[in-house]
Amino acid sequence: MAVCQVCGNEISGSSLSCRFCGSKQGGVHLSKSQRFVHKTVNLEQGRPVVEAALQKLDEALEDAVKNGVRVMTLIHGYGSSGKGGLIRLECRKNLDFLKSRGRIHDYIAGEEFSRRFGPTKFLLQRYPQLVEDKNINKGNRGITLVVL
């Protein structure tokens, strides 16, 4: 396997051009750490308290880094109050902190996971496989995508 030198997507090692972005290739081999891996983690499963959900988030991030995950979808729910639940709010605060420390590259709130949103456009260029994600353009406030 090879990786596109422009968009970073997995392509055939014998391919002369990338099927995702169309750029001509020189045939760089794809290592395990360069492959696109997407993982979904349900933080609200079992209806945990906020602290337990944040602990699960930390463990999931650590595991994702070890296993070469590139994008992780967190299911944190929106909460029954209609204003957004505590797990969602605290999860995103934690992601802000982790981003400021360089532990994650970025994150995209589910309500912003739309083809019209700039960061999502960039993410889809990097990982076109996400175009098939069932949450794209749905405005799902109960999820967050983490870019590692």
C-alpha cells in the first residue's frame, strides 16, 4: 500500500494518481501509523456520572493513540434538559484543554459536522472516507469528532 503525498489517503502502491484528490504519485509506502482508522466510543453507555465518562474519554484517547486511530467519534449524548447535558459540556471542555496541550489535533462538534463548515471541509479532504459517515450534515449535538 501507499499513501497519497498530497491528501494522505491510502492508495494502491502501483497507482500513478490518487483516486481521492487526483494528484500524481511517486509511490510512498503506507505504514500502519499512516492508515486511516476511525473509532466510535460511547461515553454515555451505562448512564455514567460525569467523572466516569471523562475517565472513559481519557482511556479511549490513550488507546486510540496507541492503535493509530486518526478520527474518533465520541457519543456523549445531548442530555434530557434540552440545554445540553453535563457529559457533553465537560467532554468539550476537556477536549479544549487537550487541544491546547497538543494531545489532540482538533475536534468538531456534531452540530458543526457539515460539508459547509470549514474545519469539516478540511477533515473531509484529509479523510474522504468520512463522507460516508451517517452523522454528516445531521446537526447531531450528541456527538463530537476528535481528530488525533
